[in-house]
Amino acid sequence: MDAKTAVELMPISAEAVHCGFAAQSIRPIAAQRKQAASDLDWFEILIRPHGRYRGWSPERFIERLYLERAPHLTDIEVLERAAAWALLRQTPTRISVNSHPQSLIHADFLRAVMQAQGELREAGHSLCLELVEYGHCDDRERLIGHARLLREHGVLIALDDFGSRINCFDLCAAGVVDLLKIDLRLINALEDNRNQQAVVQSILTLGLGLGASVIAEGIETQSQLDLLRQLGADYAQGFLFHRPEALEH
């Protein structure tokens, strides 16, 4: 067995505390249909694998964590560390934190979110939960109920990587979605691919019908930004604006 194979077979359930975090800004690019964050700095908190997993993509790392460790345990840790960073900021800030849908039905995670939102709100900040598209949750009724409760306390609910895997149209239909994040794989060749443009336009139309804002991920060029602005996207995120910056040193 070579070293690379050995690393991949190692359980990583204890590695969450050793991962790092980075922040990448989310910028308004058009007149918002819904004033979600016009007066706030807005950052998505991104996991960055450390140590023997440094070469792994963040997506692969977190998916593996979710397989080997109850999702709510990882999500609570990420939430607490992200909130601690935000509470040190003097400027009003909204933080977006990725969460597994299964976490949202767990009482411990719900309490952690409510506590974090209370502390953030008192300090002039705010919280957005981005539900990962690859996460499965059987108890949809409880998921929707808890999402509705959190929204009543000012937490925004976003669907991350929308258009890439399992789209949660039941959450959209229940009226508990504030934001749709267009997956970056639908953005990469947007200028030259009419099919991608049609899919992106359909997501924007869905957002308009839901009263939800739409964020385009993975923006790297001015031409992508210009086209998305023309199509009607509300927010953009990507290297064109801001490269992720480490939060913890």
C-alpha cells in the first residue's frame, strides 16, 4: 500500500479541529430584489484542510467528514469558530456558514445556531446558513419547520451549489429559502455556452418568483460579471473580487 492510499484510508473524524478557515467576500452586483445585506460586509466561511489532508479539495474533505462523523458535530464546530471570528470585527458583518441539512433537524445544532445568531445580532452582525446540495435529510417536515423557526430569528437560509446535484425544490415551495447560490460549474463557460445561460436564467427566474436573492459563485472575469449583471443576478462571489483570506493563524 503506498502512502497516498494509506492517507485516503485513514479515518478523519478527529481532523475537524485541525482544519483551518478562510473568508471570501460576497458582493452586491445589482439592485437587490430583496434588501438582504445591503448595509453589511458579507463573507462566506470556507474550510481549508490542514496536515496530511492539505492536498484535498475542501469539498472532498467535508464530504468525508460528514460520512465518518455526525454532521451536526462538524457543523457546530465550524459555526462556533466562524461566529467567534465575526464577533471580533468592528464593522457589521454577515457570515455564511455551510451546513448539512441533517444538522438542521438536530436539537443541539438548532440551539447552537440560535445562540450564535443571538450573540451576532447583539453585536450588529448576522448569520446565513448555506445548506449543502449533496446532503440528504429524510425528515423534511422537521427540516422545513426548523428552517422556518431560524428565519423568524433573522437567520438567512441559502441553498448552496444550486443546479449541481440535488435541488431542494420542496424547501423552495415551503417558502423557507432566502438565497439561491448558482454552482460555479454553471459559470465557468457561461459567456460561450447558451445552454448554461438558459439554466442560469431559469434559476434567476425561480429566485424572482420566490422572492429570493441569487448569488453567482466562481466569478473570475469581468465578462462573466457583466453577463450575470445583465441577466439579473443579485450578488457575486469569486476571485475577481476577493481571494479567500485565512481567518486563523
